[in-house]
Amino acid sequence: MNNNYLTDTHFHLDLKDDIESILKRAKEKKVGNFIISGCDLKGIDESLKIIKDYKNIYLTIGIHPDEIKDFNEATISYLEKLIQENEKIIGIGEIGLDYYHNKDNKEEQQKIFKLQLDLAKKLNLPVVIHSRDAFQDTYDILKTYHLKTTIHCFTGSKEAAKLYVNEGYLLGIGGVSTYKNTNLKETLKEIPLTNIVFETDSPYLTPEPIKEEVNEPKNISLICDNLCQIKNIKREDVIKITTNNVIKQYNL
């Protein structure tokens, strides 16, 4: 991983996408390192085919809380097998809790979340966490595992950010940080750069002022420039530090 380039630590890519063009547009904006997030079994299988052909694309795998309907004991065994067979799978995620979309199966979500955290502990891998309307349960569960952790799409309160940072977690900062009506900008002023990584979550959450477009990894550049303004830090320093955060987190 090249720390002279920005890193998109969390995005979604399909085989039907024009991958070459997406990567070319990203490189033109000095975005040159990529981590796909595999969130369900179909997406994971497609992502495995993609990472074979691209040296600078890595993968995390896990079952998103919205996708747990068909989860069973064999799922964990399958994820473990894939990880052991492929060194470009560098973490487990996106996993976690979502009480916004799913209020009626909290116990089941927590059970499956813990099973995947157990796998991360067993394999000594970092985790990437989805948490929506579920901060307290997410925080309480994670604290017991002591894993290298990235909080995906962090948009929470200043207090939540500080609690996560005190645990040594990284905060995934994306397009929401550019929105005019976000409170995240004030929070980011107080968060050390050593606890920040960038992500697009593309094709979702396109930054402003281009919200009408489909999001792409190239837009990490906009997210970076926005953070430079918020924290009054030079772009080259932000590039090096945030990508070094990724290198340390995933032992790359």
C-alpha cells in the first residue's frame, strides 16, 4: 500500500461495474489504495474475483446486520475458510448492529455480531463495524473483545467519538462530513488525525457539492480536502497519516 496515495477503506464494487474506469478516475485524484467491503455471501464471492486481478484492491468480509436472515453455523466456517485461503482478505466486516432498519431482532443481531467478533479474535484480524441507532450495545460488546476496530461511516456525537477514540478505534469518515447540515465537522476538529481513515461507501453517500452523482472512490479526494479545511492541515500530511493508519490497522 502506497502512503503517497489516498485510501478508500470501504466501498462496494460489482463485477458489472466498469472497474478499470473507476480506478483510473480515482488515480487521477490521487486515490490509489482500495478496500472492498463484502457484506453478504453473493457480494463476497464477486469481490474475491475482483481482487485477484488488482494488486491495490483488498477485501474485508462479513455478514451485514441487514443480511443475517440466512446466517447459520456453516456461514462462519465458510468465512474462515475464505480468509485462510486468501491473504488479500485483511479484515472482518462490515458487521455490527442496525436498530434503524431492524428493531425486532436485536438479540439475533447481537448473537451473530458476537460470532463474527469471535472469528476475528480467533484469526487475529481487525473488524469493520456497522452501527446504526445502536451505539450503546455496539460499544458495550466491542469493549469486551479488544480488537483493532474501525467504525464504518461514523456520524455520531462528539461524546461517542471520544469513547471510541479512547478505545483506540479508527473512525471511518465519508461523504456525510461534507454536508452543510452535519454536526460532524465540529466533532472532527477534536479527533486526532491518527484515529481517522477515509471511506466513500460508494456507490452510496456521495459528497457535496456533487450529491446528484453516483459515488465513486475518486471522491475520497473531496472528503480529504474537506478535512484539510476543517482541521487546517496540509493535504500531503493528511494523505500520509490517514494511509499510514490503514497500513498499521491491517498490517499491510
